[in-house]
Amino acid sequence: MNILVVGSGGREHVICSCAAKSKKTDKLYCVPGNAGIAQVAECAPIGAMEFDKITVFAKEKEIDLVIVGMDDPLVGGLVDELEAAGIRAFGPRKNAAILEGSKAFSKDLMKKYHIPTAAYENFTDAKEALEYLETAKFPIVLKADGLALGKGVLICNNLEEAKDGVKTIMMDKKFGSAGNEMVIEEFMTGREVSVLSFVDGTTIKTMTSAQDHKRAGDGDTGLNTGGMGTFSPSPFYTKEVDEFCKKYIYQPTVDAMKAEGRAFKGVIFFGLMLTEEGPKVLEYNARFGDPEAQVVLPRMKNDLIEVAEACIDGTLDQVDLQFEDNAAVCVVLASEGYPVAYEKGIPIYGLEEFDKQEGYYCFHAGTKLDGEQFVTSGGRVLGITAKGADLKEARANAYAATEWVQFENKYMRHDIGKAIDEA
């Protein structure tokens, strides 16, 4: 098969790495890709939102399957356009990708189908939102309705912060049109866990659990980012939690989407909060998480292409999804100043070490080639992933591997997976 992956980050690099190993893959392409992806796939300079060009490219290259990695093209309807052109695609159609594309939609869906989540209200008028906050209990959470690169969520400790948040999201439009509507949500406390799942419209098969670290600084301080590191599995995701979520969250979500005429095929990412009242949904994503995919997919025993085809064909119930009995930790190497301002074009050294070691991975997020030299081209530069027999060993391995890589202004958190010690 000829496979095309759409995207340019660490998530797409790990997807391409898995696709390259599949016995079903003859030729692998990626648009637009990055310097790391170019080591395993043929890349072309086509943007993820250039649907017409992607469709033409897919026809020219006789692509048998397109895997859409990113949220924007999924929410924008790329799968619909590809299918209309007779090209098989893995990912939800536009009417199902709204599960991530609109937080207001997903909150209303959960309320309608009694799926556990935080209490909330939706607002399209800033004045009404401000009036509501006058009587709200703090801390409270403000969420831009649309896509905001994982950064459109503000936790406000008092009324003054909340008012500033409304101004930021709805009036100043810091997150663009994502802030045309806003969700104000009760603040939940507990452990956060991420669970990715494959879905074929009817059947859902969950992958191994993971936990992300969103804040830029150690101790969960600083600004929200796209993710500074992650580990898998989560020691807090117990058998009891899994059984509860399967009964009250996972299958009910798939059934709800089907009942709404929005059958979901692809990957649903469940962001969960393990509260004192039980697990509740923090958010849905309509694709692999990043960097969660960088610790989950390397542990998957199955052929990714076979699983993707089963989701498309509605035969996921016939797949025995299996993961290695080990652990993985990913530490993101970023450019100092991320997520605000940072330099680009800085040479990267030491990447050849990963070719010599089994169980160690370097997934490129923000890199490009300057001649023969890898250089930085984004805030999140690399995802350094390592496996281990258990989480402590994987964590030690991952941090050891970060020392192999050198570039000026290299920045990382030093406490990824520290929660492991508290389990």
C-alpha cells in the first residue's frame, strides 16, 4: 500500500515510524512533514490545510490510505474531501471531529447522555459571561470553544483573573475565532490521565494509559504548552477506574455520537480527571495526543495500518489490541522561551546516538535541515522517548538520552514522571 500521513509534528513522526514498519506499507509519504520524518518518509511542502493540493497529491501518488494526524484538518473536513475523491482516510469526518472542534458541543453532548464531566455554562456574549462570574465559585476554568493549540484553557483563582480571562478569550480574541464562544467550567481536582482509543463508529478499543505535563515549568508552573513530556502507563489508572470508564464514559461517548448521526471513526483521546466522586471527562480530542502518542504507539504490538483499516471498515471488534508489558517516558526538548518567543535555526547535535540504541527514540517536532545539518524550527523541538521495564527505569533512560542531544538554548522540564514516585 501507498500511505500518506498529514502533519508535521512529533505525533506524525511516531505515526510515520509505525507505518514504515508495517508489512502493508510499500511507499510512505508525509505532508508537510519535518526533517526527522524525512528520514522514514518522502515529504512534500504541502500545508495540512491545503485540502485541494493534498487530494491532488494523493491521486498522483496513487495513495491507498491517508492518516490525518492533526486536529485542524480533521475539524476542517479533510477526511470528507478525501472520501469524496474516492481516497480512503483514517480519521473522523467533519461532523464527528466537532467532538474536539467545539468544547460547547462536547459539553452539551456529555450533559445530554449523562457522561460524567464538570458542571459548566456556555457563553457567546462577553457581558453575560462577566455577569455569571460575579456569583461563581473559584477557582474556575475558562475554555475557548474552538481549537487553540492546547492553550485556550485558563484556570482563574479569583474574579479579577477571570475577568481578565474573558477579555483575553472573547474580547481581545487571543485565540482567534476559537474565542467566539466560551465555556465556563467548575474547577476539578484530582489526578489527570489520558486514554487514547481506536473507534470504528460502533466498537471502541482503548490503548494503554498515559499522563501529559502541559505547563512549561517544573512543578507544573508557567504557561500552558502543547505538552512538555509524558509517561505511560499511568499508575493511577487502576483496573477499577478502567471498568468505570468503559461503562460510563468510553462506550457511552461512541454510542452518543452514533445516536447524533455523527458516527466517529478514528482516534478519540479522553482527557480524564480522577476526582473524589470518580473519573470525569476533562476534554475530548479527535486524534492521537501529542506527546502522548510518543509513549503509547512505541508500546503497541499491533500493526498500526491494520488497526486503522479495521476502524475504517467497521471491523475493530475483530482486532486483539495489545501493548508491551513495560513503560515509556517522553521528555520534550524545547527552545528556551517557548511557548512565547524563541530563536530558530540553531544547529542540533547528537541525534546519531539514537540509531545505536534499542528502546530509545527521538521524535522530531520542530526541526528542519539546513544542508546536511539538523536545526531547530519550532518551540517544541524533539521528543526524547525511552522504554524501561517499569516507569522509574523508563524515566531514568529518557533523561539519560536527553544528554545525548545538544543545541544552544535547549530547555526541558526535569520532573516529567515525578508523580510516579508518589504512586
